[in-house]
Amino acid sequence: MRLIYIAGKLNGNACEYIQNVHNMVRYGDLIRNLGCAVALPCNDVIHGLIMGRHEYEDYFNNNIEILKRCDAIAVVEGWEESEGTQKEVDCAIDACIPVLYDLSEVADYLERWR
């Protein structure tokens, strides 16, 4: 089973952040339904609510390590607006990890892998 990292814009005001988490989780669920596992860095919101002690760089660096272990990265629409997501895409490119820009690319990638 392939492991795909879901990347997208998160930061913004509280309402926008919640909507962005929703968008990432929904996109991740669509990709899960295609038959692969997903890594959702937006799940850090749960860790942050419970622990409340980490800074942005702590979360970012943790998720970069997760990204490096994934088979591909799929970006959520609007990702270009996020500096963090641009850094994640650059990291994936540097590590020769495929970057998938829409759901059809994800399906094609999975079909080629199978």
C-alpha cells in the first residue's frame, strides 16, 4: 500500500485554519478511498490542542521527516498560497518524491504502481 502525504494551506485566522484542516482531511479521505494510506500533517491540530507547547518549526520539522518517508505528496487546491506547503513540495522534489497536483494524478500514480 502506498503512503501519500497530504499537503495544503493551513495557516490563517482561526475559522480559515479550521476550514483548511477540513479541506485536507476531506482530500485525504478521497485518496484513502483510492486504496492507499495517507499522512495528514494537519492532525497536528489535535496534538497542539492537547499538549499546547510546540512552535511552528517543531511541527513543520516533524512533518518534513514524515514526508521523507512517504511514497508521494498530494497537494490540496490552493496550496500555492502557503509558504509552508511550497517548502514541502520543494523538499519532495529534492528527495525525488512524486508531487501529485490533483486527484486524477493520484489515481494515475496508483494505477501505475499497481
